[in-house]
Amino acid sequence: MNRRSGQHVAQAVLVLLVAFALMGCSAQTRPTWTYAAAGAAPAASVAPAGSTPAGVAVASAVPGSSDHAAHGTGTLAIEAFDLGFKPSALTIDAAGTYAVTFKNTGSIAHDLTFADGTKIAAEPGATASGNVNVPTAGITFICSIPGHADAGMKGAVTVAGQAATGSADDHGGPAPATNVAADPNAPKYTLYDATAPKVLDGTVHDIDLVVQEKEMTVADGFVQAVWTFDGTVPGPVIRVHLGDTVRVHLKNPITNTLSHSVDFHASQVAWNDEMTSIKPGEEKLYEWHADYAGVWMYHCGTAPALHHIANGMYGMVIVEPKGGFKTVDREFALVQSEWYLGPQGQPVDLAKASTGNPAPDYVVFNGVANQYKDNPLKVPTKGTVRLFVLDAGPNIDSSFHIVGTIFNTVIKEGIQLTPNNPGHFGSQAVDLSPAQGAIIELVTPEDGLYPIVTHAFNFVGRGALGLLQAGDGDPKN
Ligand SMILES: [Cu+2]
């Protein structure tokens, strides 16, 4: 019983944390809290794959009869979780009176309050029902419990063929610095695999690093013309042993438009030797020795370096310590960085990135806003987890934190907190300035979800949010 009430306190704290985080969201960036909480959405509310953005469903209403084309009837199935509705946007064929089933799969009480005052409330785990009259103009709904709407519990029912009613998730808070409008036709982002690669075999490594200038969806609805190492942002994680020789063959294909270069922080070389820029059509060898262990940044240093880094040219090197790492159950590599959006399809905005008080449109892990919120990183419960974390910047610090966990090991820039230290100290957040890296280890205490954030919470609503999922993600079974 104590354990159960303790869980509820923890869940309430998490809810508050997330609520505060999401209050900072903007209408334009439209982050939503739509991860699959315990209990899948009813099948009827799931839209065909790829047809709509995440969290948006079509034809959630079940028509009562084809005779009712002009005056719709049926059932709206809406689920509440902590903190959002699933689906948050529903489209029906016609105005009319609809039955509503409201299922609360969250851990705290929620309600479904429509703009006309119709309110259906459900305790955790309960399902309630009622009716709502949906006018031709559609109707919006929120959870009326204080803070919940601001944290993302908003939605709308739209009648097909009519303009959307209000906004399904226009969180309060400061407006973004961007004047770039989301493109509803932007391609879905490509998930970056956060699994840390194995250490390379052997002691001498010849590695091709090919610069690719290409378009990339950096957040839902936003495409930028990024510059990359090997086609991804971040570039590939390069993992070697202490003492290895790394021979990087940097290639700048003739099809590119700009000169580029690379700077490996794990190396000790002259800046005006290995790090010089090469033009499109050129390649050069950058040879270095892994003299020190740690998590290291690499990036393009071609002027203006700020633009080349902000536009995607960075990555992580892991140099294993003497004797290697002990085996753990899961290893992930996470690179925090910022996007200063330029116009759709253009490179990022250097002027925005250059200001003394930069306000990134997105702060992200591994290049894409919220990708591990949508696709949680799965770990075994009570399993050992190692994270390699780098702040690539270019400008903003990270206070790397995973809600609900304590780091038992932190090796940051050569400074070590180790498990079973004499005072039994632990760590809650790791401060990383741009270019700093850390090795972090933890154990998840129970099945459940553990949000991955920078604890600079103004950025969590701007994309710096992921989830670690232990077991099935549900602490209640
Ligand atoms: Cu470059």
C-alpha cells in the first residue's frame, strides 16, 4: 500500500514536471504529448498508417446509418492519458449528436470538457460516457482540471469539409523565434537509431566520412537543407579503443556546393594541418590516435563554423577506457543540439544562431525533435543502462536528466563518479556545455516510462524530450 501511494506521488510529480515543460510550448511548433501510454487507443480511433500526423485520427466516429449523412450520429471514442487525448483531432462526416465514450488510461483523474460545457469525467482506469452535440463548425475540447489543458490536453472534433475548429494543441507560453510555418506535406522524419555501436575491431581503422548536402525533416512539418557527415544528423558514432589509430578519409563529393572539413576533439593535431577545408570533388586523410578515453565531439570547422555545426555537421566519438567498459544490458548514444530554422527547404538561419542570446526553435536529441518520445528507447526493468551523451550545441548547455532515475556512474570530461564510492554519492543531472560529453549509467527501478530531458525546461517543449521505457512501460501490472 505504501508502495502504491508512493507511485502515485511520483506520477503526480511527473505530471507536474511535464505540465510545466509543455506550458512553454508554442502554437507554431505544436509539440504534443502523444506517446503510447499503457493501454492502446481503441482500434476505431487509429487512422491508417501514414495518412495523418501522429496524434490525429480520422473517422473516429462510427456512423449510425448511411441515412444520417446530413445529420451524423455515432460514437466518439476518446482516451485520456497523462497528459493528452488520443486522438486529439477527430473528423466526423456530419454535424449531429454523438455518443461519447471516454476512457481514462492515465494515473490521475481527467475529464473531457467540450466548448459547450458538456463534461464527462473519469477516474484513473475508468470509462465514462455521455453525449455531445457537434455543430457544423465543429467543437473543441479540453481537460478542465487546472494545468492539464496547458500541458497538452486539448483537442477538436471537426466536421468533414469544414475548416478545423480552433486548435487541437495550441499550448500557451512564449512564441517561438521562428516565422517559419509548418508544412503539412513535409515528409515524416527518419528515426535515428540511438543504439550505441560496438567498438570497432582491430587497432587501425580506415573510415570513410562522406559529406552529404541534403534535405532533412528535423521536426514534424519542418524540412531544412542540412549538411551532414554520411547523410545523417548527427553523423555516425565512431567507437574505438584507447590507443587505436583512426584514419578518416573525408570526402566532399563534386555534387556538393560548399567546402567542408572535420575537427576531431579526440585528436591532438594542428588546426591548420588535418582540419583544413576541402572543396567539392576533393578528399583528404585525417589521421589521429585515440590518446584519451571519453565521449568526444567531431564537427565541421569550415567558416563560418557556427553555420556548419548548426546546419548538422557534428557527431560523437567514443574512446573506450583502458581495459574497456564492463558489459551492460543496453547502450545508447544521445547528441543534444539546436535547430535555428531557416525557411522551409533552406539551410538553418545563421543570424538566429549567431545572436548573443540565442533562442533555438528546437532543441533535440539525435537531430530530430521528440523522436524518442514517439519511439521510446526500450530497456529491461532493473537492467543496466549506459548512455553516451554529447552536447553538440552549437550554443546551448544541456542539463541532462532522466526523470525517475539516479545516475550511479557519471564520467564527464574525465571526472568520474563511480558506483559504490565511499560516501555513496549519486547524480541527478549532468551539466554539459557545448562540446562536452559524458558516460552515464543507471538502473531503471521498475516497469514504466522515464522521460529523457534537458532540465532546462524551457527547451523540453521544443523537442528535447524522449522516453526510456522499462519493461512494458506500465508500472501497474
Ligand atoms: Cu561543413
